[in-house]
Amino acid sequence: MAIHFIADHNLEALLERLRRYGELHAPVRGDDGVVRFSLLIPGIIPDLTALRTLLPPKKYLLHPRETILSYTSEAGYQLPVEISPPLIMFGLHPCDLAGINYLDRIFLGDEPDPLYAARRSATTLIGVACTPDELCSCQQILSPLKALSDLFLSNVEGGFAVASGSPRGDELLEGIKDILEEQEGDMPEDSRRFFGHAVSEQPRHELDVTLPEWQEYADKCLGCGACSICCPTCYCFDVLEFSGLDGRSAVRVRQWDNCLFKSHAQVAGGMSFRKDRAERFRYRYLHKYRSFGTLHGIPSCVGCGRCRVVCPTGIDLRPLAERLEEVHHG
Amino acid sequence: MVSALPVPAVIKSIRPLTTDTSLFMLHTEPGHPVASSFLPGQFLELSLPGVGAIPVSYCGYPSADGSIELCIRHVGHVTASLKVALPGDAVGVSGPFGRGFPLLSFAGQDLLLIAGGLGMAPLRSLLLELLKHSELFGRLILLYGARETGALLFLEELLEFKKRGAIELHLGVDHPDFCLVGPPDCRVALLPALLDRLDIDPGRSSAAICGPPVVYPQLVSSLRLQGMSDDRIHLSLERRMKCGVGRCGHCAVGTLLCCVDGPVFSNEDLAGIEGALT
């Protein structure tokens, strides 16, 4: 079987070529040692060995704070006009690709969210294989989410094997064919093996709220919300409205919200439907492992491990999930 | 799915109903589904430019001419600003959202409507719809409790329905202070107590409940004690619904979303779900 091979020494040429298709973003290690998805300036080498960026790529598709409606007394409420320039995201690991697949299921579909849909259709996803570390759980939990990409690079001796996953990917392959070599060989074993699995359709019983672990976790949790901010599939947003100084205009914005905050379930008059931290903690667990609404039954945890890295008190949900969910041990 | 983009509407009139609650009549584009095609129990998102948007239950009839009746209690960020709104002010409306009461399954049934406080607003919409087609239903019984007699909403209208023999009305108030000057037959009793003296046939009745969350567990257990099955008990839940289309992540009840799968749920849907009935 033939594979498309790109040699390590051609990586810079590949990146240069990709810049023709849009603004190129990739994981870059900053002077502060933090790895972030950011604009890849020519001459800077992306950090393809880092397993996780601090923030997941959701920041490109759902901005931390963005205008969703604008209002003028003449025109009423209007959708914002946003031009989404082509964006090439290079170096996405399978968990982040699966995270985008989850967000697609929420924000595309019957009535796509206009901002998300516009940015998503302007985005090219280029994945890179990785080897899970001790903080990852992509190799533990079967997920029906698919780690879909336009191009996917797998490590082979001296370079990468490149595979296309879409018509867009075919187009890119065509555009870079002069720096690819056709080699005899097999595609390396797919490191995405825990994504794309059918999960049981059996309705699962509700979570047992009497488990003592809930309170034990809640006692450790500071309610800071770092885990949600860093989660590739946490999409909760708050909706706020601000009046213009002219008194005749306004903007409505949505901004990342957090289910561990007390305000998350509070209604007018001050009543809260999740008063205790244990209830809020369980709400997050429920969303991560059971999902809401039409995605019920699909775990949204993609196993990237970011929540374990950023939690100031070292909370790790895996032991609990192993007990409560169907977990595959690889 | 319904577009979340608000369409312009104008406040036509504001009628104070109690010290903290007013009836707003809005007018929007004639024929727009936000005014013309909703089921009782569904809600719309009401936008007050520069202030914010809130979910509000419909409290009147669907109308082809663009009229919308909303019963607003001035307790929150947006509703407090609505307290100083004037007829002629511009607002925005989008919807209808969510699932309302299952009117089809009510055909041929005796209906027991149980309203607490502001919960009367969505149940008024249901009551008006049931009265419009009263030949399709059996007894229409309304239990309605409020803090005090002055807080009973739509009282004149309800007494008029009762006088006509269209409904059986049972009123209750929490505080006795003003009951002596209250409407006839108004008891000093918490809402669940109004159920005690009621004679219903649980096999041919359905219940529709909307009120403060605190009364739900007791109402549900009383109805079950009387033999009503969970699939006949319908409850409208309040949650923090920020977007109305199942995306903002605030209003989940278990793994159900209040804004899409509800806000009206049967008690069967809610079985075993933590915090559904608090």
C-alpha cells in the first residue's frame, strides 16, 4: 500500500505552502513556557510534541466573549455581520478534533449558530498523531465522537505519513504534492482508536446522588471553573446586553460561562436550582459523561487531560467515571 | 427549531394586576408565529433593548393579529426595568420555544389545573384554550393559591368563569390577614391542602401544575396518593433559560433541557431525576 510521506526537513516547506490557504495557527511554546494555539509566524517551529495547549481550539470557534446581536432603534435586533477569513489549524491532536466534532453537533445541525457555522466552514483542520500520557484518558473511554480532520499526519521514520479526510484535504494534498513522496508502506496504527465507537443505546440509570464521593470531590473543589475554561467541549455561555451611550443602540453578547459558579442556576428573585457545590459538581460530571438534550448518552469528555493539569487541587474525575460509566481499558 | 432573532414589538398597554405584577399587551407583526402559533405552557424570549432578554410564559390566546399577552412580575434585572416601561416602548420577541401542555392527550379528560402565585399566568393561557373547546373536555377544575387575596391574579375573570359554571374554582391564600375581605369560598390554606377535599376520578383526569418549586413535591405525592399516574401529572418547570434553543447549557434537568424538552414535563419524564422537583 502506498502512503503520502513528508520528510521532517520538508516541514517548514509544508507550513509555508499551507499559508497560501489561510491564516496558519498551530501550538507554539511561548517565552513563559505555556503552549498556546496561536498565529504561526514564518521561522517559528510549531510545538508538535506538546500534548496539550493551555486553551483548546474552541476559542477560535466560540470566542470567549462575542457580540451575537446588535440593536438600533431604527433597525431593531440584527445578526452581526462577520467575515471569517480562512483559518488553517495545524497540529490538532485527536482529542481536540473529537472536541470540535462535539461542538459541531451542538452548534451546527438544523438551525446552525450563524457565528459558529461561518467560522467553522472557514476552518481547515490538520491533525497530528500523539502518544497519550498519564493524564490523558482518550485510551480509556469509548467515545462515539469522531476525530475528523481534513488532513492527518502520523509519525513515521524520518517524517510523517499524510492522509486526507475530506475533499478539502484532497485539495490540499494536490497543492503540496511536489513536497510529498509516494512510499510503499502502511499507515501507522491509528492513535484515534478510542474515538468513533458506537456506544450502548441503553438508557442509563440516573446518577446515584447518595454516593459519598460527590461531597468528597465538592469539598476539594474551589469552584474556580478552570476545568471548564480549559475543556474542549465546555460551551456554556452567559448572555448579557449592554446599552450604547446614545440610548438608541445596544449589543447583546455571549461569554463563556461556568456551571461551577453559583450564578449558573440562579433565577430572578435569587432562587438557585443548584445551591450546593456538590450539586454543581455533579452537573458538570453529568454534562461531561452523559451530555444534555439531543446528545444524551454521548460523553463529551474527549480525554485531553487539561482539567487535570489546571485544577488547583488536583481533582481527577477518572476514578469516578470508571465506576459509573462504561469504561474501556486499553 | 425557531429562530432566536427577536422581531420588533411594541408595548400597547400595561395594566397593574397586583403591587408587583403587571399584564403587558404587546403587538408584533401580524401572523408571526411568535404570536399566532404557540401551545399553552410554551414561552417566548422577551428582549428589552439595552437591558437584556428573559423567557416569559404566554398567558393569553394565540392571535393572528400579532397581539401577545404577558404577565410580568417585577423581580429581576429585565423585569425591574419593565416596571418603568411605557406604552409605545419598543421591545423584541422571539419564539415560541419549548414544549407546552399536551392538549391532544387531554381530550375527553377531566382537567385539574393547579396554580401557585405567578404560575397562574401560563395556566390562564391553558384555561382559556380549554374553555374555547370546552365540549372536548370533562370537568375543568382550578386550584389557585397565592400569598394573600390581593396577590390573586385574574380574580375577576376567574370568578366570572365560575359564575357561568364553566369551571370549578378553589382558591386559597397563605396568610389569613386579609381573607375576610377576600373572594367567596377563599380558604386560608397552602396549595397542597386545597387538594384534600377534592373529589376527582384519577383514571380519567390529568393535572397541569405551575407554581413555585417548593410546592411541587407535596402536590405530586398528594396526586399519586389519590391514584393519579405519573404520565397524567404535567408540571411546568422554571429554570435559567438564557438562549431558548438548547445551547447555553444552563437549564438542564438531569440530561433533559428545560428550554427544549420542557418547560412542561410529565412526572413520568422526571422520574428519578435529581433536583427536578425541589
